[in-house]
Amino acid sequence: MEKSIIIIGAGITGLSAGCYGQMNGYQTQIFEMHDKSGGVCTGWKRKDYTIDGCMHWLVGTNSANKFYHIWKELGVAPRWNIVDHDQYMVVEGTGGKVFTVYADIDRLEQHMKELAPEDEGVIEEFIKGVHDCTRVDMPIEKAPELYGPLDGLKMMFTMFPSLRFMRRWGKVSSHDFARRLKNPFLREAFSTAFVADFADFPLLFMLMTLAWLHQKAAGYLVGGGLALSGAIERCYLSLGGELYCKSRVVKILVKDDKAIGVRLADGTEHHGDIIISAADGHTTIFDMLDGRYVDERIRGYFDNPKLFPPLVYIGLGVARSFDNASSVAGTSFPLDKPITIAGQEHKRLGMQIYNFDPTLAPKGKAVLKVQFNTDYDYWKKLRQEPERYNAEKEQIAELVITALDQRFPGLAAKVEMYDVATPITWERYTGNWRGSYEGWLPSSKSLMKRMSKTLPGLHNFYMAGQWVEPGGGLPTAAMSGRNIMQIICKRDKKRFVTTVA
């Protein structure tokens, strides 16, 4: 008889776990709090426009990249439409100066040397780091928890040429590297592109990103987050899985220290042989399980959290077209006068123009996105007064539209739609603790921070997703669902198999 698995959360991790569970002969059910699957990988429609809430670049869009095979197993590739960006970002300065982070490494090196010939040595060191990353072949086929001595030796042999520079760049923060640049404009522009508010963010992550872009292995999936989650949902349902939306899990049922099922907000209970939480980690541990299965290490994660800061997210629908080149992170430009967003002053504004995705706006029109890192507690307190909360959102929209109108004269009159999402929006629709969109924030001191996928003293229960995997992001989320099913198959003495939809 097939074992049954209940999965909490239909984000990319939950859908992935469901797909691989079905492939391996388990009977799976996914319970999702929202009215659609996808979790943070989502988008929302406003008037004739779709605001994408997730997609920037997707690692694995080139068949030579190992993540491609996961997307193929999950029914996304190869029937997708991919845009390979020419640029990562454009940073405008004063006096007409512009730093363009090209996806082509050689073009980027030439451009940086033209901007700052006095920094030739540091630039060559940076570009060499990107080139070194193009040769990294990360082992993702097997869950790390299943590695035996032979696997470890094999990985060491495969990764040995890369380990030295990965260790080196993993300990270098983007902020510290930027300080080595002598040219004032390049130093500021480099910080804007690669540091922003993440001063201790390991430079290795940016080197890897530029390497993937150079290899055309990290393109944009046309349709954004909805296209990705929709494709995996269709794969899951075609494999015989069951998905229940508007079904918030409030408690994980436990008997004799064994997880046996879940209770929904409507009071109904559902039982399974195995429970996987692909939902928010804090909610899972401290609400669904009442904090009964924790140790000092787990409490330490949540007592002193270092999270990706939440966002204020402004989407605009504009009745005009744009001819700018395709870029991952858009354009950052200085403001004539600083603006205050949720109590924080900003001297720059970064915008993304989705002119490369015709599915998001009517022909001849475009969606623009502007986002700011923000303070969760500010919004949590403000939300207690709905009138002030809504007034703040309106004011932010007005400030952003005015700033964009200065950069693109006449744009304000062309705005047909605007929408402002706050950390409370993320929390309401995805359940993410403190509105953090990607969980733990890596630093040069905690590059591979990882929580256990099980909780002490609790059996037949697993956690998957961004709270138990280092790095975060869409490929990691999909891989986490795959890994958890490998672990379960190993426990059940089953050979892990995959199929292609």
C-alpha cells in the first residue's frame, strides 16, 4: 500500500516535493493557505497589467547547467520562453557617467577599465573571479544528508580545483571589496550594484551570478513567477497529486512524538504517514508545533535572526513603451532631492522596466517596478491603524511616480495603474516570518548556514525550503523539495527515481 504524505505549502519547494513524491509512488496532498500555488514565486493582476513579485533571473536556463535537469523533471523546461539579459544592471551617476554591468564578462572588463584605469589590477582580480566561477560545477544530484565517505571523496575530487577560490571569495564581503577601488565613481557605482544594504554579503554570490549570466544559464522566464509555479503545478496534478488552496494549516497533529496529520483553519483534520512542512519555518516550529520540538541551536536562529530585509514593492502600469536594453536588476539613478520611504531616506531610485516580457502588459505599454528595503516593525505598527497604513502607501506611490517623471518627463500622465505591497502584504499572502522574502541572509561569516530538515524528538516529520537550505532562491527551493524526497526514499529503502513530464 502506498504511503501518504501531507505537504504544507504550495510554494516551489512544496510543489517540487509533491512532484518527486508522486514520481516515487507516494500519495501526496498539498495544503496551501493562499488561493493559488507559488508562495513567494507569484504575481498579481491589476487592471490590464500583471505585477511580477519574484522573477529576476532563473539559474538553469541553459541545458549545460545542472539545474536545467531539475526544471525539466518538473515540467518547466524545455517548453519555456527564455530571455537572456544583456546586462545585470545600469548605475547612473552625475555628469552623465554610467556604469553598465554587462553580462558578457570581457565587455564588462573593458568597460570597467575605461571608467577607472587606475583600478586595473583590482578589476582584473574581480573579472578573474567571475571567470573562475564559470568552471564551478556544483554537485546537486544528491541530498547532502545522504553523502557517504565515497560521495565525499568524489565531491572533493570534482570540486578541488574550485575550493580554494570559493573559500577565498566566500570570506570577502562586497563592501570590503568595493572599498579597494580608487576611482570614486566606480567605487560608488560598484557598491550600488553589488552591495546596496547588504554590506557583509559574500562577493562570491555576485561572482557566481555574473558567471551564470555570461554562460546564458540564468535567463528570465517569460511570464515571471506565475509561469514557473503554474508549470510545476500542472506537472504535479498530471502526476496524480492533490492540491487544496485556501486551506491554511494551523496545527501539525502529533501522537507519541510522531507527526500524524494536520488541522486546518476550518477545523478539519487530515492524516498522513509523513508530514513535510514547506511553509514558513517560524510558523511551523512555534505555532503549528507550539515550540515543543526545539533545542538551543534552533532557538538561537530565531532569537537573533539575520534575515533578508523585507520590501516595499511598487508596481506601475504605464501607457508607453521603453527602448532600454534588457537587464536583470534594472537601472539605478540619483534623485535631485532625497525621498523618505517608510521613515528611511533614499538618495537613489532603482527601477525595473519589464519591456522584455510582453505577457505582463498590453501592447505598447509596460510594467515598471520599484522596490526598497524596509523595516518590518515600522509596517507592523502602522498596520494597526488602517487609515494611516493606506495613506502611507498612497504617499509612497506619489513619491515614486514623481521621481520617475523627472527621469522620464511626461511619465506621470501615462500611469494607468499603481500598486504598493509592504512586508505585511508578504506576510498575509505567503506567511513568511517578518515579511522576509528569502529567509536567512548569508554573510561572509555564515556562508552556508543550514538548519536540520528534522526537529529533535519528532518523527515522521521533515522541513524543506528556504529556512533549511543556504542561499535561498528558486533553484534552491526546487532542489530542496527533490532532496527531501531522496531522504524519505532512503529511509523507506526505496530507489529514488525521476520522470520527465
